[in-house]
Amino acid sequence: MQAQAENYLSHLDRLIRRGRQLRDTLASDPASSSALDMARARALDPARARALDPARARALAATRLWQQDCATTINQLSGGSKAHWLARSYSEAFLMRSTAGRVVEEATLDEIVGRIVGVLDQAVASLSRMGDGGGVPASAEAAPRPRRFDFVHNLELRPVVEQAYSDSRRAFDQGRYGLALLTACGILEAIVTDALEHKGLGALAADGMPAGKIADWSFEARLAAAEAAGLIRGGYARLPPVARRYRDLAHVDGEPGPDGTVSERDARLAGQVLHVIMRDLDPGR
């Protein structure tokens, strides 16, 4: 089951990356995102598609193939049941609702692609719980839970980092890469600090740790100390430079300041490193 979940997670990650690229491409060309072109793409009508210019036709063809791959994957994860929460979420991604709750018939293609990416993210969050007995819920009425941090020793910290994890993923999907990175790094520092404090300064002293209280150590010092103590491995070496100095980026409103430009790649790397460290701290996940 764990191996199967890992395979699905890798496949979902590829689908999500393709979806984000398609969304950005379509958003840059409003004509490619029209409802009419959406109908052409979904109808798989080659004759009508030929009426489009070559660039637009290629974008629609790529989107059509991506949607087919997504539909196949969602069907597999849902066990073929259209009543499953994941299958329902995928179907609802093709609808746009007004503020009054009424269904709006027309939705741009880039908006729909973004919504499908959101559904794939829900599948990732659910599959990531395989290690603690979760997985994609079999019940048609089940809903995805937040990522669990049961390995965190401080019980009061668990709900805080769980909520922060959801916030970080949401910020990334919204293109708020600075906030996504800040939040991911904050979670990373919190869970590493929790592990260090649980081991205790006495045990850490034997490994040549920095002087003073753990709370006074820098972000990088805590990561290095956790590695030296055998709590984590060297995966944090992939953190981009901007993530290592994330404490200096926070602005008064929680977003990075004027000098804290964060790229999509930076934010994605920070999230990936967070996942690696989480697995280090909870090997059974």
C-alpha cells in the first residue's frame, strides 16, 4: 500500500506541475481560455480544432490530454465510484458558481485547470496520510483531512502546524509564493525545534551543539544540530538561499518585504524540503 501510494504521489506531482504550466499558458492568452474553445477541447473535435491558429490548437490539445490523464487518475483513486468525494470534487471543478450560489454556464479554461489542480492537491494530501493509516477515504461521504503531524511531541503545536501546512499549500496555489515559502519554513523550523527540545540539551551537548538555549539558535543552526544528532538527514541542503534567511523576509502583514522576492521554484523547493524533513522525523509515514 505504501509503495502504491508513493507511485500515485509521484504521478500526481507530475500532473500538478503540468497543470500549473498549462494554466499559466492559457491565462496569458485570453482567447485560448474562451468557453467556445473549452467546448472544442472537451468535444475532441479535430475538424473544429483545425479552425484555430496552430499555437492555440496546441495549447488546447495539451490541455485535453492532461484532463484525460487527470480523469483516469481520479477514477482510479475513487475506485470507479462517481459518488466518492474525490470524483465529486473533480466534476465540480468544471462548474463556476456565482455569489448567489447559482451555477454559471461559462467558465474559462485556465480557471477550470486551476480548479482541477486544486482537486489533485486534495488527493496528494489524502494519500500522504498512508503512513498513519489514512489513504484516500473509501467512504463516499468522507472528506480529506489536513496533513497530520502526529510525530510532533508538543501537543499544542500539532494543530498550529497542521493549519499552517494547509495555509502554505493554499498560498502556493494562489501564486503567493512568498507567503507559501515563509509558512513552509516556519513549519520546518517549528518541527525541528520540537524534535531538538524533546531530545534535550543534555543529550545534544554530547554532539557538540551550539552554546545557549535552542530558542536562541539560528534557523540553520537548528537544522545542522538536528542532522548532527541523527534526527534528520541532509535533505535541508536543497533549501534555496532565500529560504535560509526567511526570518528576515517577513513584513508587517506576513508577506515578504520589498527585498524579499520569492520565485515559484523557491517556494516549491521549500515545500519539498519540508516533506523530506517530515519523513525524517517520522520514518513510518
